[in-house]
Amino acid sequence: MRVSWKVIFFTGIISLCALFFLSNSSCDTPWRKEVQEADLYDVDLLKTDDGVYTGQHSYRDYMYIVQAEVADHQIVDIEIVDWDPNDARTAALAIFDRVIENQSLCVDAITGATTASKLYLLCLEDAFPYHKSDECPEWEYE
């Protein structure tokens, strides 16, 4: 039985496409892995004076910047100064409500936006470099 060169050619092309798809879908990007593996520390608000604190963290060649307002040793407001919006990052904005409610950076991530949640928390941690407290427990990524 003789095999046509067309069959061999198309089988090869399909195999290469499948290999490319599998290799790209099965691994995390270096940016995502860097955020996921970063240590996160809570903030000691008792040592934090009233004021507006700005923090930043880079992700995928973009700098994310947030500001947190502290009054009477409590975080009372958090705002985005600069960011690159997408669906997950927009959903992750709810992490700020959790931080304000718990007065802690050690809060649960937003479902479906875990990496983006931690990205914003890393920005907040950067806003308080001299007021770090205990390390937050590690998150489990799915």
C-alpha cells in the first residue's frame, strides 16, 4: 500500500499544530508565575500614620499603581491610579473591599481572578514598605 505525500504532509502539519497548542496551553507565563510565587506580607496599620500611600507592581511590561488612604490606623479607601484593564483584572477590583473590610492584605482571592487579586495585593504591600507585618499564608492556585 502506497501512502500519498499529501497525507504525510497534512498529518505532519496537524501534528505540529497540536504540539504547538499543547506546549503553549500547559505552562504559565513567567509573569503569572512570578506573581503567584511572590511572598505577600500583611501591613501593621498601628505603625502607619494617616495619609495616602502609593504602591506599584509590574506585570507583563505594564506598571500597576494603586493608592491607599489611611485614617486613624485603618485603610479607608483604595483606588487604582494606573492599570491595564481586562476581565480578570476588573473582577479582581473587589479585592479592595475585602482588604478594607478585614483591614488586612491576607484576604481570600477573587474567584476567577486569583492572579490579578494577588497582583493588586502586591501593589498594596509595596505602598507600605516600612510597615510590613507577618507573611500571609500561601494561596493555592488551580
